[in-house]
Amino acid sequence: MPIAVVTLQFDPVVRLFGDLAVRWGTIALVAVLIVALVLAGILARGAGLRWGDVPFIVVGIVPGAVVGARLGYGLLHADYYARAPGLLLDPSLGGLELGLGVVGGLLTGAYVASMLGTSVGRWLHVATAPILLALGAGKLTLVLTGSGQGVPSDAAWATAYAGPGPWGSLAPALPSMPSQALEGIATLAVLAVVAVALLLGAFGRRDGRVFFVGIGLWALARTAVTLTWRDPIVAAGLDAGGLIALGLAAGCLVALLYLVARGRREPGRVPYGADGVS
């Protein structure tokens, strides 16, 4: 058995009052979501949008994200759910898949934004950084739960979890690729690239192009990280999660090309107006 260079040993549960216990990962995830929401509000106000609409759009994102993530999880474990498809409706069994969760959240969130009478493209522009922050930092919180460990490895950055836990991965003491950390770091790197591009004046037309660039790059990074997952290969050397992520990247490319083509057909069209409608 390879020896992990990084061995993590701590109590993943914090006990607050009496029998009340909360995972450190849960506390960290809540903090990440709060920061992302505050950032979204600040960016919305700076873009001339109604920052008070942020909570409504977030509420609209939730059902689509949950349904999409659940469908994605069904694809990850298609053999199991093919025998009992009704179990996919039971939230107490299994989990969620992030790729289709993003797609589902995008669809319902965009619908709510359109119902508020503001430009969906401008909201996508604003949402890019908060979403990438939530995806990247959210993945890093899994390090605190021992979840998301990848294939066994003797690499210098392999990690293992010691102590009773409870940990989120099977065989946590087995040195493995820290898939959750790799995806989190890669996503934050994408966020940094997007932020620098915006600071340099790129994506002046706020029609959602930066969103599809950012999410597309995240999807490609996720595709690469899935190569370290423990899931079985399905096709083209990728598991189901990798195929979903690659499909998402392709969809982002199509959306980006469409927006670029539309911008060329309408050179005189105002990218974003003072009234918030474009």
C-alpha cells in the first residue's frame, strides 16, 4: 500500500450545544454560499441591476439545480436506477451530480430573471464570478468531510484520512488522489483568469458571453479531474461524469458562438441599457 504524503487527521464534526453536532464542511459551505450571494449583490448593483432581485433568482435556481443534479446522478449510476427508476425520486438515496445541476439551475434561474423584467444576459454576466466562486470554494469544503477522494495513488499530493471520522469516502485511509481539492483549485484558477480578463476590458458587451466562457472552462477542468475519479469508464476514456462535463463544455461553446454571431448581426444594438432591458 502506498504511503500518503498528506495525512489528514481531525474531528470533522463540531459539537455546539449538547447533542447538536454540525460538520465543519457544512459550516464552511454555508460561509461560501453567503460570500457568493454578497458578491452577486455587489456586482448586480455595480452593473445597474436591482440587487434586491438576487434572492428571487437564487430561489429560482434551486429547483432546477436539484432536479438537474438528481438526473445527473441517475446517469452516473444508470445500471442501478434502470432496475428501479422510482428510487431516483427518493432524495434520501444517493446524491447529486454537479454538471447537470448547473444546467438545471441555469434554466430556471434564467427564467426567473426574465420574469423580473431585466436582461438575462446581464444577469449571466454578473453571475459568472459568484457561481465560479461557489463551485470552486464549495468543492474545497469537501476536504473537511473526507468526501470526493479519487483513485488510489502514491503521488506526492495523495491524501488519506486518519481517525474515526465519519468520513465521506469509502476507504478514507487509503492514499488517493484528492479529486475534490483538484477540482476546487482548478475552478478558482478559472475564476482568476476570468477576473483578469474582465479587468483588462474583455467582454464589454454584457450579453452573457463571459458566463459561457467561464462555465465552459470550468466544465473542461472538471472533465480532466474526472479522470481521477473512482467511477467506471463509460466511453472515450471517460466516466459518466466526464461525459456530462464534456457535453456541458460543448454546449457552452455553442452558446458562445451564437452570442458572437448575434452581436455581429446587430452591431448597432445597445448591449445593455440604463433601463435594465436588452
